[in-house]
Amino acid sequence: MAASTASDIKRLSDGPDWTFDLLGEYEHHIDRIAKNFRLDIYPNQIEVITAEQMMDAYASIGMPLNYSHWSFGKKFIQTEQQYRRGQMGLAYEIVINSNPCIAYLMEENTMTMQALVMAHACYGHNSFFKGNYLFKTWTDADSIIDYLVFAKNYIAKCEQKHGEKDVEDILDSCHALMNFGVDRYKRPQKISLQEERNRQKQREKYLQSQVNELWRTVPDNKSRATPQLVRFPSEPQENLLYFIEKNAPLLEPWQRELVRIVRKVSQYFYPQKQTQVMNEGWACFWHYHILTQLYDEGLVSDRFMMEFLHSHTSVVMQPEYNSPHYSGINPYALGFNMFMDIKRVCQNPTEEDRYYLPSIAGQDWLDTVHFAMQNFKDESFISQFLSPKLIRDFKLFAVEDDERNPFIRVSAIHDEPGYQAIKEKLSAQYNLSNNEPNIQVYNVDVRGDRTLTLRYVPQNGIPLAASKDEVMRHLHRLWKFDVRLEQQSADGEIEIIAKCGNKTRGA
Amino acid sequence: MAHFIDRRLNSKGKSTINRQRFLRRYKQQIKKAVSDAVGQRSVTDLESGEQVSIPTRDISEPVFHTGKGGQREAVHPGNDQFVTGDRIDRPPQGQGGPGDGEASNQGEGQDDFVFSISKDEYLDLLFDDLALPNLQKNQFDKVIDYETYRAGYQTDGVPSNLDIVRSLKGSVSRRIALTGKDKRRLRELEEELRALKADKHENTLAILELESEINALKAKIAKVPFIDTFDLRFKNYDKRPVPTSKAVMFCLMDVSGSMDQTTKDMAKRFYILLYLFLTRTYENVEVVYIRHHTQAKEVDEHEFFYSQETGGTIVSSALRLMDEIVAQRYRDANWNIYAAQASDGDNWADDSPFCKDLLLNSLLPVTRYFAYIEITERQHQSLWREYQTVEAATDNFVCKHVQSVSDIYPVFRELFARSEQTAQSGG
């Protein structure tokens, strides 16, 4: 850069209107800079869309295609209403974890915004999808679009064959249990469209035969001698949808396939929930670096930079707890500042940093941020890298809210004794197992009336919300025999808190 | 290297199917909201759709999530006053303060889910399963109107119907067809000629020969005319009969002292419904407002609904005025005439038989449908009894009794409910 003289720098037009040629030029430079920063990405497929198409994308949970379901229609109507009334701006972009990585740019964006969005989504998020261990383990970017095509067609076929109503009922019930359709520990298998089709038929038969085996009613003389000793499942199962897919006694093969589809989609989105802070932080960190570099190289004008900084600062702004705009910690703000802070600790560590973050203080910053991006999720990222300086900058404080007390208590603030506590508490706040209720399949009365029992183990005495009764009805629709939800309190006492059953059923 | 795709021209409305499914699923709730909204519209307001509001809890998608209570910890930014150990009293109504960081996002709010439906969707819901009686059997028997429509092209016609673009297309293709081979040959010869001329050797004879051949070809090509009668294409028009699409709706209302504003409002709702319903079958619907006490008068909408008169009641005056107006303006057989009469049932007793005669002899034979609603909480009087005999005698007259606002829509639905017979003939 230093070698290039003023004359061979060709400043890129800063719009405000963009053209495809200009997009290409910007992308070329962004790509060059990103490669210098060792961002490893899936090939980009950048699509320009209108506001209305953006709302469509919102409605189908950001995917370019999805099966038909009324809930997506509701989402669409909601988005449309809010947008029309000006209560909500649309996102500037949506990016999809697929290979090639599909990013949507809104037609209305100015050239500056398009550049920002390309750096943010096509290089930031894209490299995160490709590099982070959770995405590597849980999602298969190569096959997701194919799988959605398969799912959409399969569901459409089922609708023709079995009626929209029946399909909708099953999907409703699956959606209610969607958050419990995730394997937290097992690694999911990769799926491709071809395989999926080939295996689907076989699976239908096989699954049905397995279920039939489990529910065999022909008396078995040997087992009769020792009745009721078999426990099923032998260990509690956390993946409710998986359990239903494999074991629900009366589901038809196509219904099992629907359960499977919802489960797969849920699984695909699971890593995104666990890496929101990191993912957004990483993307902001890189759009900031890339565009700043463009400016340093003299490729973009001051005007471009002002517009960029204006949007950038409003994105990474953290309102304070007493601000009317406050709605929790802004993941963009926290993530961006944490990555910037990691860079600072690497480059200019203070004594404090050397004490609190000895492993990264003074290291190569680029190596360190890549390491952090690849090997952590929000929870561990915070507990590993949140520095006392950042806690002070954010003026973080922890509040303890115990329903047994008439007051809430400030349990830690941004001071020497509080750093560790704040770090732990903030980390816990991003721990999904703390946020989602712990409900597992506990028992099935295999030899009796086939009642399915779920067990809820409350954490810190937090009860389940009233929606549980409704969800139990959905569960009953899938299981088709009595379902029960019991709660195990801290002292080990078991109490049934919800049940749903068809008492009139003769079976 | 990134790959750019312009998707802006892709079809919109990817979510249409999901939206329709949503509407269908909540049809009951939406229908209720729609029928609640009927009373608040102007009689002729047709341009707008409707804001529909249904309770959020009806459309929630339940999931397992944690409720309030228990012990929670939350970290917040921007500490400006607290030190460890500070206690903050809870705000009176549950958790409102900074301790609410983990409040559920599952939409337990009581706000209604409000959205707009388009005009067509609104009317579809409003008139779901309703049909105009007697429509099928008389619709085509008095066809008078013809409409001219484009019916392709023909090779002959008057010059004003000449389609220039089409004709020139024909010209171009004919010329290509007739000269293509020669032109190709011409290019080859010219190529040869250039080669010969570039040649250093003497080729005069060969050149001369080539040149004469070229000239012959050029002449042949030039002979093909630019335009030929063969190329000409004329727009062709044809006529076809169209079913009439004109309707007039007579609104008759008693405005004597006994009709108060609430009664009129109820009548108004009925008129709105009828008007909206008619516009679904007919392209343009004219509305004639006739109000009466002892005398009848044609008025505009505002006066019809809002001016107050006193005095006795002679219903036949309105019927006679209607008859006159029909004779003057709607004699033409392609008018479909509908009438809706609203009254509290008061009439000068001697006038009622006269009304019956007027209806049976002059009005009902020319009207498609005549609806009478009586808005009263009292005993029926002579008019009702006379009208009942009319109802028994003909099939395009109905009378219904309405007691409160909430009766209007059900009564309307009852009047136009698609009967077995119309459903069959409609199919």
C-alpha cells in the first residue's frame, strides 16, 4: 500500500446508488482484504432482492425455500404489518449457512450499505459458518438446500395423499416440540438429497418394523415371568422428537418422516442459537476491519466512511439498563467489543490482562481471534475471553431475583471482587441448558397402558409456563396414548404437573 | 469470487400460500371480526379492505418454556448507582424493573393480532356461502348487450384495421424467405471477386464474369418487393353477447317520527350488506334512496340516513314512487332491480292492502328480489300481515323481523343462504 502512489489509486464510486458492476468491484477489494486476514469462506452467492422478498425470506425463517405451513403465513403477516406501520425496519441482509453461501442484499441499500453488508455477511458470517466447530459438527452446508427441497416436496406430496389438514396437525405438534428435537451430544449424520431419498423408503419399513417389535402384543411367556421390570427407555432421552419418530406406537410412516423433517430443521438452527454473540461479533469485527482498510488504501471516500461509521455505531450500540431502548444485552455490541478487546489484549496487554487472560496476552492477534472463532460458543467464549476492562466499559452488574424475597439484589458489579462473578453469570446467561427447560422422556409404560412420561427438572426453582398444557396436547397427538409431565423438585419429590389423555380410548 | 444474482424480478408472493393457509385456519375468528366491523362502514365504501383483529392467544404456537418465579440472575449494562448488595424493591406489578432480563419472549401479551385483509378477502368472508336467489334462471334470458372483442387477424379488411407491425413482420419474413439463398450466393461471389482483385495476376475475364453474375443477382434481389398484399394483416373483431351487469338497488325507509336513529342505523347496516353483496355479482350498482312518511321523496345518502321527519306513515307512497322511478329510468330490461325496505311496521291501516296490491301487480314482476325487514320490538301490525301473504304468494319477496343490531347479519345470511336448489343450478 505504501508503495502505491496517489495516481494509481482508483477511488471507487460511493454511490449513493449501486450498480452490479460497482458491487463487483467492491466485492473484489473486500475479497482481497479478507483473504489477507485469512478469512476462509464458502463461495458467495449474492442475491439482490426487494423489500417484499425480504419479508418472504423472514417468513420462511430466513431460508430460500421451506415447506408450506400456516405459521409462516402468520409470521409474514406480522412482519408485513410491522413494516408497513414503520414499527420495524427490515434487516439489511440475510445470510444462509449453505455452500455456496447465499446472502440477500436489499435493493434499497445505498452503495455504502451494500459494501458493509457484503463484508459483514459474505465474509464475516460466511467464514464463521465455515470455521466454527458447532457449525462444522451440527450442520452440513453442502446439503441443507437440497434437504429443504426434499422436505418441501415430500410434505407437498403428503398433503396430496393424506390431506392438508392431517399434515398440518402433525406439523403443528412437531413445531410445538421443535426445541426438543435436538441432539445435544450426538453428532448428526450428513445428509444429501440422493441418499435421503434412497434411505427414506427403507427407513419407513424399518422404522415401522422396529415399532411393531416394541409394541408386540403377542404374549411372550418368558417375559411374563418377570413382569414390569423392563424400563423403557433405559436412560432418559432429551430428544423428544427423535424419541417420537422412533417409538411412537401409532404413527404412520409418513408421519414419522414429518417428525424427522422438523427435527432436522431444528437441528440445523441449533448452532445459531448458541453462537449469536460470537457470530454477530465476528461479522461486525470484520466488516469494521475490512472497510477501514478500504479507507486506508484510499479506495473509498470520506463520505462513504461517514455513512459506514454511522450505521456501524448504531448497530454496535449498547443502551444502558435504564434507557427506554434497553432490551437486554445487544449481541452485536457485546460480540464486537469482545473481539476488539481480544485484539487489544494481544497487541497492548496491561498488567491486569496478563493476570486475567494470560493465555492470549501478547499473542498474535489474528491467530487468537481465529482460534476464538473456531473453538467456542457464546457461553464458553464469554467465560474465556471477557476481560475486566470490558466489564468496566460496559459497567456490567448482576441482579439476583428470587421470588421468595420482596426485593431484588445486586449480586455483583464491575469491581475487583465482582469480575469473576459477572463473567460466570453472563456466561450462564448464554447457556442454552439454563434457558431452555430441562424436559426428558423418562418412562414409557411399555407393557401397560403405554403412557409416556416426561420429566421436568426445574433449575433454581423456575417453574414451567402455562403453555405446557397446550404442548402436552400436541404431544398426545403424536403419541396417541396418555402423556404425562412430572416435575422433580429439588428434594426429589415427584409431582405430575400436566397430563393429557384420551380416556375414552378402549386400547 | 462472488456470484451476483438479481432476484428482484423473481415472482413475489412466495408467502401467499402460507398467508392463505393462515386465513383459512383462523376463518372463524376472522369472520367474527369481519361481521363485527360491518356496521362501521359507509354504504358505498368498497375500496378499502378491512382491519382484522383476532386475539393473540388464539393464534399462539405453544412451546415449553419457563414461567415466572424461582431464582434468576441477570447481567445488565450501564451500572450508574449500584454497589454489591444493594436491594431494590420490586415495582408493585410483578417484575418491571431491571430484573426482568429473562422475561419470556413467547408472546403472552394480551394485544390482539391485527392485520389487514384485502377488499376481496373481506367480501369473500362476509358473503361466504351466500348466493343471490333467482339469479341463475333469469340471467341469460334477456340478453341485450353485445360487446366487441378482438378475434385474431385476417388477410382482408378495411385500411383502418391494418396491423402495421404484424404486416411488416410478414414482409420481413417473406423477403428473407425469397432472397436468402441469393444473398448468400451474392456474398460468396463478392468474396471471390475481392480475392481475384487482390490477386497480383491478370484476372480481367474472370472478374468481368463475376461482376455480371453479381449484378444479375442484385437485380433479382431488388425485384422482391418491400411489401406485398400477401403481407397485409388486418385486425379482426367479433361480437358476442354479454350478460347484463347493471343493477339498481332501491333503499326504502320509513322516516316518520317513530323511527329513531338506532333503528335507522340498523336499517343502514342491512343496506350496506345488500349493497356489498350486489357489487359482487354486478359491475355497477346504482342506489336509489327513497324515504317516506306520508309522502315519499328521493334523497341522497346523507339525507336518507340522518334527517329526521315527523308525521304519519303511508308506505304505499314509497312503493308508488319506486314504481314511477322504475318506469322512468329503469324500464330498460337489462336492469336488475333489487329493493330493500326497512320499517318499524307502522302504517296507516287502510294503506296496507294497497301496498300488497302495488307489490303484487306492479313491483314484484319487474324486481329480482324484494326484501322487507321490520325493526321493532312491538307486536306486528297490518303491514306485516299483508306482506306475509305476499311472501307466501311469490318467490322473490321475503320479510324478516329484526330486533337488535346483532340480528342484522344473521338475518341477512338467512335471506341469502345458498339453498340446495340454487347451489345445484349454480354448479
